[in-house]
Amino acid sequence: MKTTVLAFGTFDYVHAGHEYFLKKAAELGTELFVVVARDRTAKSIRNYAPDHPEKQRLKAINALPYVTKALLGNHQDKYQVIRKIKPQIIALGYDQMVFTQQLHKILIELKLNTKIIRLEAYHPEIHKSSLIRRSLKSQPPLELPLIPHLES
């Protein structure tokens, strides 16, 4: 019997924490669909735009062997994908709080018997996109070697 799992995320820097989360989500069922947050949605949640555009993040998640299909979120209706896919399980990351407060209510309204499972973190003190972003921003600018002018 087919068990569909649905997961959500921005996935700006695909790191070991994301891979752990998605592998664990995939283990919960027979197929894993992943909703990648739109640039505009991610910016409205975090107050800054992702460093990688949505299509690049989508491509990275679709390339993972345990992901059945990744798709971009809907601008107008964050829960539209739940109506479409009708998952048996929704897997949430340990730190996913936005849009999840209303999840139980939406599932009841849709008359879906979907389990919500919050997965544990994988070394969040090391593997977290915000830490990677902060580390990259604190690096000194790359200094290019000076090229002497050629004399003729």
C-alpha cells in the first residue's frame, strides 16, 4: 500500500541536516513529496531573501534519490499542496513553526486523516542554514592577485 509523505522547507543551503530530515521523512512512507518555499514566501518569513533562487533550490532537492518529487509552494495558498497530494503523513522539521499552527485545523477541514510527525534535529549546532549563511557572510572578501600591465 502506498504511503505518501509530505515535507516542507526553504533548503537554501542543502546540508547534512536537510539530508537527514528528508531521509527520515522518506523512511516514514513509500513516496516523499517536498514543497520548496518560494523566494517571496521565504523572505516574508525570515525578513531576508534566500541566497539561492527557488528554481536552483528546487533542482537540488529533486536531485536527492529519496525524494519522489519536489515542487514549489503556491504563492496564494500555502495549503493547496495538501489538498492536491492528500498525504498520509506530514513530516515537520524540529524548527518548523510557521504555517504549522493551523495544520491540524486545515486537515480537519479537508477531512484528511493525516498524521503530523515532527522529526528530530541532526546536530543543529553545526548543520543549520543560518549558521552557514552567517559563516559565509563573515568571510573576508576574496582578494584577487594584481595582474601587472603588459608593456609592449
